[in-house]
Amino acid sequence: MPRADAAQQTVLRDLQTQVLHTMRTMGLIDAEKESMLRGVRLGVLRTSATQRHGATRWIREANGALSVDVVDLHPALLVMDWANYAKFVLFHEYLHVLGNRAHDSVFRTLERSWPDREASQRGKAFTHARRLARAKWHWVCPSCDQRFPRQRRGGGRYLCRSCRTALVDVPVHDIQ
């Protein structure tokens, strides 16, 4: 697993401070839980991740109990353009740390309580940005011009979601 460098650690600590303050203001945590969350190690995911924006990693203790090892965020979130979404992702991961391991209805209700609605809606945009950053090919529909950024060629084996026409492989460097 990659380790966060000094600059990333600084950003992660700033995000942590802001998220914990918001959670305390929302009444989700008390001083004891805040102290526990501050003690959780923060790190970064691999830069190649496109689907995963954050992860809570657990370790199994000798007695069989689970404890948190680290909370990782995608390193591309640690820039000003994604700061509001980074806070939401860290909040999401802290909900897991607090014992809400499943993405069930209770978890989703807690997640929806995050005050920045816009931030909580940015997940698809972040995934798309990561796919664009890693793409070597675009699968392009010759009929409707929809484009799908991909890392591998499709070889005409895939159809457009809208018009069912075979997609054509176009190298990223050929696209304006």
C-alpha cells in the first residue's frame, strides 16, 4: 500500500479536523468518539484506483475482534477542486469506523445527514475524472458520438448503450 507523503498527511489532518468539527456540531460524536477517530491512522489509496474513493481497512486481533488499521482516501481528492467531496468521503469512512460496517438503511440515513448536499453528489464526477485520467482509449459511437474512456481496446465487441451500434476504438491522443 502506498504511504501518504508529508504534504498529503498535512491535507489529511486538515480534512480530519474539519470533518470531526462538523460531526461534533451535528451531534453525531462526543468528545470520546472524536478522540477515538483522531487516533485512526489516515493514508492514501493507489493512484490507479478509479472506482474506490476511500477505504476503511480492518485487522483481526488475536481474540477475533476487528479493529481499524487505517482509513485511506484517494490521493486525487487531496486537492482544492475536490475538497468538499474529500470531506464527505472521510465522513463516510468515519461512519464505518464508528461501527456502521454495512451500507444498510441505517448507514445511508446517517450518510444523508452530511450538511453539504452538493459534495455528497460528486461521486460519479470523481469516478469519471479518474477514468479520463487513466484512459488510453475512448470507445466512440459512430452514430451518436458518445464516448467511453477505457484503458483497453474494445475491438468492436461492445455496443453503445443508447443506439446499440458497435463502438470504435480511438486512441486518447487522437481526440481533441
